[in-house]
Amino acid sequence: MNYEQKVHNEIAALESRFFKPPGWLERTSKTIGKRINDLIPAKVHDVITATIKSIVRTALFGAEYTPKRPVQRTLHLELADQEAKRLLSLYQKIAAAEGAGTGAGGIVLNIVDFPALIAIKMKFLFELAHIYGYDTKHFPERVFILKVFQMAFSGSEQRAKLLDSIKRWDTEKELWFSDTEYSKNMDWETFQKEYRDAIDFRKMLQMVPGIGAVAGAWANYTILEELGETAKNAYRLRRLNEG
């Protein structure tokens, strides 16, 4: 079996995991998360939505996350995968250290962790794009990053739509040469709800006295792991589709 066939098989396996019925732990964590979220005042949810909106807008329309790493256009897929693995390992350590620090600091610092973790993930995705040969100075590549981010932390219905979009990216990217309408049409409420639901259970453990630091490190490490696997395979899929 050649390397490209191996990658095809790994992408197919990821798709199967994406759409399998949720297990007991996932169902339980979502139930608990929903009950807690129902108790949180609407103003707090508004702040969370505004935070996500601000960071994502910065990623889409600013230069803050554009990496110094050169765009590696000629890197063979297998070598790109190896470089991506090293990058993910680095960012998992950064995220785990950040989660441990805020987890040890109680509820106030846990609130700080929320935007900090999103920023870490955005920086990782921008660097990953350059490893696979895609220049994040171009607006369509930033839209692609956002779709990958959403796909990693969405429910199965939304994931199916996003995966279809990624598979058709060669044609769909032509829609995104202008940022004029994109931000206005973005459903920020759904975006933040899907994201919050995906990470709630782990981040709640981070607030438990006595285990906050350990839980925070574990939560952030595994959240980066999920994002890394999804993002790596999204870029592999693009590379294979482009021949």
C-alpha cells in the first residue's frame, strides 16, 4: 500500500468516527452541560458569543495569526504529515500548560482560559495551513481554517455540511475572494453553541477544586488532539483532491 492510499484509509476512518452514534459518556456530558448552561444567565452567554466573535473576526480579517513560517508549497504529503505531527505536539504542550495554570487558579482564571485556548487553536491552524502549502494571507484560506475549526467541534449534522464544503473546496473557494458579506452572514450564536457543547464536560472538570490543574491540562491537551486530527485530515483531503 502506498502512502496516499494509507491516507485515504485514515480519512475514511475519521469520517466513520465523525458520524457514529454518540457514546454514553458523550450523551451524559451533553446532558450535564445543557443543564448547567440553562442555569447560566443570558448575559454570560452573550459575553462568550462576543469573545468568540472577536477572536474569529481577528483570524478572518486581521494579520495577528499570520505565521512567520514560510508556506511550504513543495513539501511531499508524507513529509508534511511528519511536520504537522511535530507542530501538534508543540501546541498540545502549550495548551496543556495554559490549562494547568488557569485550572489551578479557580473560576476567575478559568474564564480567562476560554479566549486563550481559542487563540492557541487559531495559531495552530494558521501554522498548519502553511505546512500543507496554503498561504493564510489569502482570505479563502482563512475561511477554510474557520470551517475546519467548526468541523472539529460541531454535531454530526453540521459536520456533514462542513465536510461536504471541504470536499468541494476547489469550487467553493471561488465564493470567498471578498470578505464583504461573510461576517454578516455568519451565524455566531450557533457557532459558539456548537463549540461550547463540544468542550463543556472537560472544561467543567477544570473548575473542580483540587483537580483543576490536572483537569485543565488534560482538557486542553485532548481538545487540541481532536482539532489536530480533524485539521490534518482536512488538509490531506485537499492535497489528494488537487492531485
